[in-house]
Amino acid sequence: MKQQLVVIGNGMAGMKAVEELLSAAPDKFEITVFGAEPYGNYNRIMLSPVLCGEKSIDDIIINDRQWYEDNHITLHAGPDKAVVNIDRTHKQVIAKDGTECHYDKLLIATGSNPFILPIPGHDLDGVIAFRDIFDVNKMLSYSESKRHAVVLGGGLLGLEAANGLVQRGMDVTVIHSNEILLNRQLDDTAGHLLQLELEKRGVKFKMSAKTTALIDNGEGHVCAAQFADGVELPCDLFVMAIGVRPNYKLAEAAGIHCERGIVVSDTLQTFDPSIYAVGECIQHRGDTFGLVAPLFEQAKVCANHLSGHGMAKYKTLPSATKLKVTGINLFSIGDFIGDEDSEIIKFSDPSAQVYKKIVIKNNGIIGVVLYGDTKDGAWYQSLLEQRTNIEEMREYLIFGQAYFG
Amino acid sequence: MTVETFEIPVKEVTDVQTIKTTCAYCGVGCGIQATVSHSQRTVAVKGDPEHPANFGRLCSKGSALAETLDLSSRLLEPQIYGRTASWDDALTLVASKFQQVIEEHGPEAVAFYGSGQLLTEDYYVANKLMKGFLGSGNMDTNSRLCMSSSVSGHKRAFGSDTVPNCYEDYEHTDLIVLVGSNTAWCHPVSFQRIRQAKENNPNLKVVVIDPRKTDSCDIADLHVPVKVGSDVALFNGLLAYLYQENALDQDYINQHTEGFDQAIQAAQLDAFNVATVAEKCRLAPHVVEIFYRWFKETNKTLTLYSQGVNQSSSGSDKVNAIINCHLATGRIGKEGAGPFSLTGQPNAMGGREVGGLATQLAEHMEFSEQDRDIVQRFWQSDNVTDKPGLPAVDLFDAVANGKIKAIWIMATNPVVSLPNADKVKQALQQCEFVVVSDCVAHTDTLDLAHVKLPAAGWSEKDGTVTNSERRISRQRALLPLAGNAKPDWWIITQVARKMGFENAFPYETPADVFREHARFSGFENSPEQRLRSFNISGLAEITDEQYQSFPPTQWPIVSSDALQDINNFENTKRLFAEGGFFTPTRKAKFVAVEHRAPQNAPDADWPLILNTGRLRDQWHTMTRTGLSARLNQHKPEPFVEITPADAQANGLEQGQLALIESQWGKMLARVTVTDRIAQGEIFVPMHWTAQFSSHSRMGGVVNPVVDPVSFQPESKHTPVRISAFSAAWHGFILSRHPLVLDGIDYVVLTKGNGYFRYELAGKRDVKNWQGHLAYQLKPYSGELDWQTFQDQTKKVFRTACFHEGELQAVLITGPDSHLPEREWIGSLFDPARETELEADERMALLTGKPPLGTPDVGKIVCACFNVGAKTIENAIKDGKLTTPQDVGKCCKAGTNCGSCVPEIKEIISAVNS
């Protein structure tokens, strides 16, 4: 008789783990998946192109319902099927609508929640996050009838949202608390180049700004945003894109050890040996996650253990960032600022929209920022991951792999 | 008030014209066929197939003459104290100032310093004014630096300054001995002719006697790497050997010579056997033996020599040691046999003919009472000088110590070319009155002039020149005079007239001057009166038309029958085969000579010997060749050749900068480690000036030592020391516009195709490169965009700037001399290409390498066709080529002047090994 595997979360991390498991040990488990969204599994990181109109929802579906059927996976999808309780004693999960399901192994992949800044007016209509298809649809409908959008957060998601809304014809201002856009991925030069480029495309910016309140139009809908410097911007749509928080409530309620996320070992096992967790909901060796690459790596390791091979260990590597705005290429990985022991190689050609920076320590790459010309990003990443000694390559390193053919 | 309008008559000029003229460079004196478009002011040159010096060949320098005609670097208006002046004001000032100095201090206080670049007509007028009317012998020329030892040697042996042989002898000889002559680079067309002769005549052997293994060794059957300055011992040894072996022509000696006994005694005393010679000359005995045996066994022996013989404190003795061997074997003035001095400059010979050296009076006459009397009567002047003037080095010493107070320098650059050149510079700086006539606007010398006179350039000059084989050729104007420039003979004539000598200087055309010169050469020139070798009196009545169409002809031209049909005139190709020398006895004189070591010996403080010389693609101080991008590619920087052992001993590496110091001065040059030079010796090229380099003037280092007979400086032997120049950074800039780079220790400028190239190094970091460049480029380009590449830890800083997409400048710096190649970046400035770079080119710019897919031709080897080393390598690999001919067929390299053939051979052997 097959063991029962239950997966909570029909997102990218969870389904990646299932895919890996299916290929590693296709007959070991009977799999049941609970998802709060009423779709199959889709590629969340492609929501930006959907918002821009470059892709449709169908384009970004990874696994449709047919796939679940084909692989004999039971899918419980929709708001009613959100799991509300894990009964570790009886090894079962219970959904909002009462659906119960026994597990031998449980995989928690509940992802994260967008962080909502708790300012006055944050709960008004027209104040949304940018997290799922629901949010995208909402933005699309606003763009058809409304004029002013304000996006809070000059990070990857915020900029992608702003770009999409501009494409959809809205007047968009991005509010960023730092003076540099993407300050967790770019240094000031690259951030500045990016800002210039986005400004060319029509995005407005209010940098180093603090939002103090959102104003009610009298009907429970946002109509303006207020800032610490006294400025007030008209606002029909306010998108909060200031980061995510691991969604570990369910696990915590079930008594699984959590800190900033569900704490897992190098094998992605929680403190309960029957329960594994992957994705944005976890905390591994102090780190939490927001990019897709480590999630996939976690899924692989987790599947390796669930399948009984038990060989792999998860190790966090610096992961690369890309901005999904058509025509803007940027790449960032690792420690791109450096310290007094590191050395910096820089190439810049602002009028050609190119900037590159490599941070080196002990003759190895520890960080890279590429703007404009990112074709060597993957190569730098592999040099970084493999800790390649670049001493001999140094003169041409920044000009790319082509010079080392 | 009415304004009159004039109809300007349009002169009918056929726009495109073919004009025959003579090359501006070396003493080979190649004929050129120039196609001139007057409306475009463009000239295309090719070799004149009918000229007997070159039969259509041209070297890289000659081929590039048309690239040096740009007016941007020309001096176009007279200047007085830096301000533009009228000709009348400038000439009046020169005349009155010279007059004033003569009145106050006597004629010895003035001097002219001319050049082998002057035409014979220019020389004649200058010499006549100074020696005939101002009454001073102080008219010397830069020929002093290159030819005067040959002149002295000739005069001592033959009684006259006469070259006995002709170029045709290359094709008739069985042994060519090249002494102190890198013919491959310095007389490339002669070299090609010898190479061809060797191919046609399998018996022809070539011996190269040179301390360095130069490119001329490419065709050598034997290289004799003689110790610098020991040639006298080598040829004394040869004379003793020939005597010992009974290989002398006793009949010739008896009939046509004097002084053999003293000469052979001196020779035997100096070098009585091969072992002694080998020791004195630092040679392997068997090498000496082979050379001597070949010489002995080969009747048709031609000894070609140039600066390696002449530029020595025993230069005259070297010449006579060589001539002694030829006299003793009767091998002189015969088909394929004779001593043959190769002159360096296009008209060194013409200058010697008119008497343009301080040690000559005029027309092959000297300072005897008889000679002076002849000259006085011919010129109808009672003020002809009765004593020699000061030769170059002494002359500038006299400027330095204030004895000479007014000097007029014509068409030459002594601040660069003279030994102890820093002293020459100081001398001119403190001189009361310095006049310089030149065709370019800036030379190191011109920059010190009080009066600057714009002279006609090569393409505008009209007159005659004489090459190494006594052949007088016309140099014809291709283009009208640029700006307000005037011919030198005209300028001097006007000054003479303003000084009150209008009757003696009636010339209106160069033909007027030439006729007088021709007449003078025959004046009282007979065995009964005062017999002289130089005699062209047959041309005394030459008409303007005949002068215009005068074909290249060797002197002497005594009979006026020549003018009847000059084209069928029988040249006197060779002289002295049957004696007939110009000594009082009509016999040649053996000169007893003994080896003397160069004057300054190396010691512990100055352990190395500095040798100097020319490069293939440059001429003198680069005022012309420096303008041709093509010519600048071969050797774009001053370098110093040093053996691997000496390099190691002095802590030097290939490509590094070295500081070369002598007791007289210092210079910087890039190290080229080579085994082509002997241990203990180093070599630097002579060409770089302050116009092109900050600290690489060779002249400042060279010792001011001269030959006691010829007064020619010993430029081939100066004791020096060498050390690494430890720069904190190295770099280069290629810029579309000229830059001023003061305060940087090492700066060398080369003109590229569409750019100026600056090679740089410095001890102190430059803080704000972009600021410097932006400031300097602003007048040309306005606002700039910058691309930068920086690796601060490694001291790498590279930047490029653009104006509206057009590349303006590229700066590359690094911690050492291992910098990217310059060729590809340079090609991006090519005016013929799109100014905007392709995106991939722009991204690759600061690597110095083309983006993938664009071929990198490598360092330019063939300057004629612009073929790079990598192109040649690839052709060799792809086509499995083994000979330079194959390479030539494949990519044209080496098929024009052929002077890169040795390099192509090296590439072939490198690729195939």
C-alpha cells in the first residue's frame, strides 16, 4: 500500500517538490494537494508579464487540472479548500470546508503573505498587494477606468507592477523609502540608470519618501496618499509591494517550531519528522526566501528525502535577481557592495545604458551587478558558485565569457 | 565711391597631370612619377620606371610621400618673434640683423647651417652669400653628420670628392660588402635591387659588416659582427692579408697610386694577421678568414658603406682603409668593382658639389690662394673668405659661447640631430638672433627661432638634386607654393639683395642659379688651370625648357654637345678605372691608417656602448614621415635594443621602459630584448624629437666627439648606462584631436590614421584623467559621454569618450607595460569608416580587442599594403606557405618595397616551427 503525502500549498515550491518526487519515486506516494487559489499551479513570477499584457494567464499555468489527474494527484483548490488545521496527533489536515485528509508525510508550502504597511487607510478599497492572479485582475480592472496609481516599494515587484500599470495607461508614481531603486539588488550607479530608464517609460518616482496615510474618498475607497514631507498624491489604486512575510501561521498553530518562518533542517525537515516544508514559508539557517531559484533547489532536496534516497542537503547559495521589465536587463547576485577586504572591478557606459560591477575577494567573485548587458550573468554566477580563482582572468573578466573562449 | 570689379581670367590647367620628380628621402634618389590633381590638391605617387636609380621601385617611405602633403602642419607665413609678418619685413630684419652683427663683430659672428634636404640651387645661393659676400666660412650643413667622413676619405685618396661607381654595378658584381650600412632599412630600393641581383646571379655573395644583425643580414652569406669602431683594423687586416696572399694589382698600384708602402706598413703594424684582427674586432677568426678569402678571390667586389663607417671619430680613416683595399687590388671604377659610399640624404651630394660644407669653399675648391682667386674672379667679389668655417659641432659650440651671434638654419633640425643636443638647444636659446627656414610649423629647432621663414615643401620645390651615384635629377614642383611659402633660393636671394648684393644675386628662377653653377663648375677647370672632378659646364647654356625636361644624368658633363641631345648623352658611369685622379700628380693616394678606439671608452660607470641609427619607415626627425599614419605603425615608439644577458644584468624586461644615461644627457626608450646586437652594446633609433616625445631625444645622449679630419660626430659610439625606468603606471591614449600632456614622464606621440597616439608612463598617478581629457577635448567636441573600466586594486583605468556617438579618445592605463594592442582601437578612428561604433564594438572598445567575429590583423608588418602579422600568420597556416613570395601572392605583404620580407620570413619560420 502506498503512503499518503499531503501537500499544503499549490504554489511553485510545493509543486516543484511534487514534480521532483514523481520523477524520483513515482509509485511511492498517493498525493493530495490543497490550494487556496482556484487554479492549477501557475508561475507566480510571470504575473508581471501578464499585467503588462505580454502574457495571458493561460501562458503562465505550469500544471493544469488535467496534469493532476494524469498523475493521480488529488487536488483540492479554492478558498474553501484552504487548510485550517494540522492535526499532528492523528496525522491529518483539515480544510476550511471540513475536508479531512490523512497523511504519512506532510509537506508544508504555504508560501508568504505580502506585507501590508499598517498606516491609516491601509484597509480602504483600492489598496492591494501584488501577489496573485486576483491582484493582477484587480489592477487590470482599475486600469480600465481609473487614472492614478501609486506603488509603494521600489523593489522588483513594485517596479514590475509600476511598469505594468504604465503600460496599461495609468499615471504611476513609485514611492521608495531608499534613495536607490532596488537597493537590495543594485548599487547606486545601476539603481540610477534603472530609474532614468523607467522614467523614460513614464514611471514617476518619489524617492526617500515615507507614506503616512491613505485618504478615504468618503465612500471607503482610497483617493489620495499622504507623505511625511507633506506632499499628497491623487491615488485611485495603491499597490503595496514592500516585501513578503513567510506564512507560517498554520504550522505554528500546529506546534511546529517556527521563528521568522518554519524552521527546517538541511533536509527541509521540520521539527516534526513526518513534516517537511519548502519555499517562502521556511527559515533555513536563519535565512528566509523570496526568489525562485532557492525554492526550486529546496524542492529538489526535499523530494530527494521524501523519496527515500536521503542523500541531498540544502545549502543556500547567493541567488541571482532579474527584473522582468521588457527591455531592461539587470542582473544582481551576492555581495555587490563589498567591504574593505574586497576589490571592485567596474565598467560603465551610461549613455549606452551599460553598467557592470564585480566584487572580488581572495581572487574569487563574491558579487556581481550587471545593468544593460546581462548576457554573462549566468557565467559570473557559476564562477561565483564554483569559487573559481579569477586572478588570471581579471583583465578581461568584466568584458565577459567571450574573451575566454 | 565706385567699386571696380575685375574679371579674373581663368587659367587653363589640365586638372590631372603626370609629373616626374625625385623622392625626398634617402640618397638613393629614386625617380617618382606623380599624378597631380590640381583642383583637389591631391597627389598620387609611384616609382618612375625610367629612372636609373629605381626603375619603378619605391620603398615604404617614398610610397607614402603623398600622405605627407597635408598643410595642417605647415609653416605658411613668415613670423617675427612669434607674430605673422610680411615677407618684406622678415627679410629686411634678417638682412639688417646679419649686417649689424657683421659690422659689430666681424663675419665670423654669423653662420648658415643647411641641410641635405636643400636643392643644389638653394645650396649654391646660400654658400655664395656666406662665403663669397659675407666673407665667412661658417656655412655648414647636416651633411656633416652623415657624409663628411666619406668626403674627407675621397679627398685624401682621390684628390676630389668623387664616387667612382654607379648603381648598375650591383648587377655586375660578384661580391657585395656592406659596411656599417643597414641598407635594407636606410636605402631600401638599393637593397631590393641587390636582392634581385643576387637572385639573378647565383655567384653573387653578400657580406654584411655590422655590429648589429640588421635586416640587411637577411640576404647575407656572411655576417661579420665587428666591434663598434674597429673597422680600420678589419680593413687594415684585409690589406695585409691581400698583400700576404699576393692578391694585389701591382700594375694599378704602380701606375695610378702613391703611398702604398706606408699604407701596407701601417696595415701590417696594425693588423698583421687574422688572429690580431679577430681580437681587435672581437670576431671569430674563421669569420675574418672567410671574408678575407672571398674578397681575395672575387675580382668584382663592391664595398658599400654608410653611417656605420662615417659616424665615427675615425670615420675618415675607415673610409681610407676601405679605399686602400680597392686601390691595391685595382678594383675601382670598374664594372662591378669599387668602393661606394651610400649617401644618406637626397641631396647631400649636391651640397658637396657647390661647396656647402664649412671645410669647402665652392665647386670642389678649397681655401688655397689659387682656389680663392678663382672664386673671387668668378663671383666678382673681393670679400671671399680665405679660411674654412666651423663644422657643425664647433659651429654650435661657437653659438653657445657667444662667438656666433646670428645664425640661419635651413631645412634641418639640429636641436634633435646633433650630438649633445641639449647643449645645442641651450645655445640657440641664448643666441642673439636665430633665423630658421623650414616647411613645417613646429620643430624642436624652429620653436627657438626669432624669425621663422616658410620654405617650399618637397611637393613645391623646383630644382636639382644629386644622388649617391653622381646622378643629377630634377625635382619638379607638383603643387603651387602653399600659403606664403617661398623656395629657399628665393629667400636667400632676397636677403642678399637687401644687403646690397643685388648684382651678384640676379636670379629669378632656379634655372638661372643652375646655369651659373654649371658655368662655375667649368670655370678655369682644366689640367692647365685648376682641374676639378665636378664639372657640369656642358650644361652652362641650358635653356629654361631644357632645364625643365632635363633627364636624370650623371656628372661629369663637360661637353656642351650634351645639350644637343641630353637623352642620348653618354653618362660617365664610372671613374678612375684607368687612374686620372684629381691630385696634383693625378695619382691616387694610399692613406696610412691605424686603428684607433672610439674616443670615449666604456668604464665601470658607463659600461655599455650606445649605437644609433635609422628605422625603416621614418626619416630623420619625423617632420614628414611622422605625418603618415601608415609609416608610423611599424615602430611607433623609441626603443632600445639590448641583449638578453645585458637586459638581465640591468634588471630589464622586454617591453619595459628604460632610462639611458650618458655623461651628456639621458633619454627614455622601450626595451627590445634581442640577440641581433652584441653584448655590451645597445641601439636606439635616431628619429624622435620633442615634437613627438617628451624624453626620447637620442641626440641629447650622444657624445660630442668628432673625427679629427672630417669633423663628423661619433654618433655610433657613446658610453652609457641603462636602468629600468620604474613607472607607477603605463598607458596610452588614442585621440581624434591633439592633446597637451605636460607633466607626464614619458610621452611619445605618433600620428595614426584619424588619430593621435600617445604612449605614456609616469611615476606619479594622474588623479583626474577624465577631467584632463574633457578640458582638452572641449574645444573640439563639446559635451562628452564617458565609458570607463576600472580595477583600482590592479591600477587599471581605461576610459573612452564620445561626442554624440562619435569616438573622441580612448585612454588605457595599467600597472605595467602589458597593455592591449593599439591597432584595432586605432582602426575605429579611420575617417573612412562610420563614425558611430557598432554596439558590440563599443562594448569591446576598452579590451583593445575586436568583438568576436571582427578579424584582428595584428601588428602592421607591411606598411605599404597595411598587412598585419596575424593576417600573415593565418595566410601561412591556411595556405601552408613557405616562402615570402607565396605570402605576397596570398595577401600582398612584402610585394611593394619588400623591406618587410625579413620579418615575413621570421613569421614563416615561427609558424612552421
